[in-house]
Amino acid sequence: MLAEIKGLNEECGVFAIWGHEKAAEMTYYGLHALQHRGQEGAGIVTTDGEKLNLHKGVGLVNDVFSEDEFSRLKGHAAIGHVRYATQGGGGYENVQPLVFRSQKNSMALAHNGNLVNAHALKSQLEAQGSILSTTSDTEVIAHLIKRSGNVPIEEAISSALGMIKGAYAFSILTEDQLFIGLDPRGLRPLSIGRLGDAYVVASETCAFDLIGATYEREVRPGELIVIDNDGFRTSQFTSPLQRTLCSMEYVYFSRPDSDLNELNVHASRKTMGKQLANEAPIEADVVTGVPDSSISAAIGFSEATGIPYELGLIKNRYVGRTFIQPSQELREQGVKMKLSAVRGIVEGKRVVMVDDSIVRGTTSRRIVRLLKEAGATEVHVRIASPPIQNPCYYGIDTSTKGELIASSNSVDEIREIIGADSLAFLSTEGLEASIVADRDKQEHGVCQACFTGNYPTEIYPDTVIPAYKD
Ligand code: SF4
């Protein structure tokens, strides 16, 4: 579904490259491919071996960068970032990468995820005299690294990582080194590729395809990679734990042409649709998916049931984002402007409407109404993920518990609220079977905490759920 109206938002996307004469340009293209992961700000930092060069700004990648910037962004290595703004956390100063300059060595940081002990660490740092100038977790990581004093930076990063808890996939660029790291549970996706002799790193493999890079492997949970003129070195800053990669990456966030943990996202969504058809079959005339992220699951549902797949809903591609306003009423209008039901397809038909998830229920209710207004005789809603009942603490905006329709309503109550003739969700077992290639492999596990409430890390009493802009 459409992020702006659904209330589900990814926090960020990261990209990095080492050893390419057009490092800034490659990063720009990489960020384009990752634009769906954050539309509020973008930035690139390069190194020419002597100094770090930064350009960043609020807005889409295309708004932030013009040709002129690339003459300043010189260097053979770069890191880049696209970001989704949190409430009170928007604005230029929070756009990443963040650069910390000092006499000896400077560093730039970009990170995706959310630290569950950020609040405690901020209090500790402030008590020890640090002055934090942003509301971003990234700055906390930087201060923890900097306060290690004169130890080699690799050691300082390892020691900082030992203190932070939660979900993080990060890149750090100094004048002469690139560092890449992933949290001990591998909650956020991060892959390594090659572009000729250059190394590339991205939140999603679709960024590799766009620049012609080839996929090498996933960054391992708890891994710290160093790339410099001496080559590529890897170590574990902590023993890897059972991986718990975010299952919502498969359900909703990642692009269908990306591979996560060696499983293609489109293929996994088709399997979710097939599983859903097996778990909750229904007699109907057509299957339709809510564009864009639910189409793969709808195709899977259609293949499993033999009910023809049709384009019963169309996305209106050129609606300006500025129309989306936070009030409930305007949000509903937003759905109408963004989606249309195709009368010629659904009129007089029993329709199965496949969607990837239900957050507040507002969007589903509006789409059911759109289909009925266009003449559908019955609308059966099938959701290709389990009910979202718990907030996410790891960098995905799933809203607070009180806003989640499934946290306080049964499936039948939700069916009634959204006006569907029937409603069914995919089971947690069905989801796991669709996205875990090998359950016995430690690196193939997934997080389903927003469905089950079983969080893979400790959650502290003062853990802050990022309050996102609506
Ligand atoms: S709680 Fe949900 S959204 Fe958050 S990391 Fe886990 S699966 Fe992803």
C-alpha cells in the first residue's frame, strides 16, 4: 500500500562505496533506488583521502542534488543516506550523513534503525559533558566513538557498538577508511556487492542492480567490516545471535526486485499469497491487489485458487504528496485521490481484495468502499501478514499500540469496521514459511514482534518508540 496514507514508514536507507572514481555519482544512483525507504532528506559524504566533503538537504534525492554538487563531492569513496523524518526530528540538522570534524580525524556516519537504549545513553553522555546537537541516535554512536580517546578508530567503534542495543545498519567514513556494521541480531537488511574493483554496500540489493554491481553476500549480524587502501577486512564485534531480520521488509517495505537473505522479495510475497489462499480460501470471481506492494501476493493468491487476477484497483501516479494531510478526513480523501477502483473489472463481481497489512484500518475501509461504489457485489479482504498488534522499537513506524486497529479489535470486529464481507489474515507460521529459506540456519531467522509481541532484544522502560510525522 501507499506509505503516506497507510501509516507504515521505513526510517532510512544507507548506501556506501569504496574504490570508484565516480563514488558520489554512484551513491546518488544508489540513493535513487533506495528512495522508497525515506523521502524526507538525503545526503552524501565523500572522501578524497584528505578531507570529507558533504552535501545534504531536506527533500527527495532529485530535489537535494543537482549537477553542480558533484564537482565538489570529489573522491574515491562515499556514503549516502535517505531518511524518513520523525516527529520533532525533521529538519536539516537531522539529515544524514552526520559529519563530526576534529583536528586529527573527521568522520561521517549514516545509519538505519533505532537504538532501544538511546535514551539512557544520551542521559549518560550529557551527564559526562557531551553536548548533543541533534535528536538522532546517530549522534549518540558518534559521541560514544569519540570519547574513546586516542585508541585506533576500529577499536573505538567496536567498543561503542558494545554499548548500543537495538537495530542498526551503519556506515562510517573517515578520510581514509570505510566501516560497515550490523547489529548482533541483523534486524535491518544490509548487503555487500562489487562494482568492478569497487566495494558497494546497500540496504537493498535493488541499488546494486541500478548501478550494475553484483551481489556478494549479506553483512552478518555482529560483523564489523573495514575497507581501506589495504583491502577488505572483517571481524565480529560480538558473536552473532540468531538472526531476526525484520519480516515487514518482505511484507511491505523492500522493493520487489530486491533479495533479502537470498530470497527475492516478489517471490516471497507470491508465496505469502499462496499460503493465505490455503489458509483462508473463498469463492469469488476476481482477485485484485492493492498497488503496489500487494500485487505480488494477489498474484500468488490467484495462482493458488485459480480465481483470475485482475487490475481492479489503479494507483493514480501523479498526485502530489503535499495533498496528504494528517487529519482523518483528509487522509481518507488521500486514498480516493491515490487509488481508483476499475468499474469495468469489479462491477457485478465477487472481489477478493489482497492487501499486505492493516495498520489503523482507515485505508482498508476506504478501499472496500471504493470497490463497492464501483459495483462489487461482495468484497473479501485477505491480508498477507498477521494482525499488527504491537509497536516496533527497531526503526519502523507501525504507530503506537493504541492506534493499531488489531490491538483492541478481533478479526470479526475489524471486518465489521472496514465493511468487508469476510476478512482473514495470514498466520505467523504461514508468514515464516514464506520468508525463511531454512529454519535450521541461524542466519535465516526473522523478527515478527509487531505481530507476536516477542521482541528479539531487551526493551527498556524508557525505550522510545520514534514518534513519526503522520
Ligand atoms: S517489530 Fe515488526 S516492524 Fe519492527 S523489526 Fe520486528 S518485524 Fe519489523
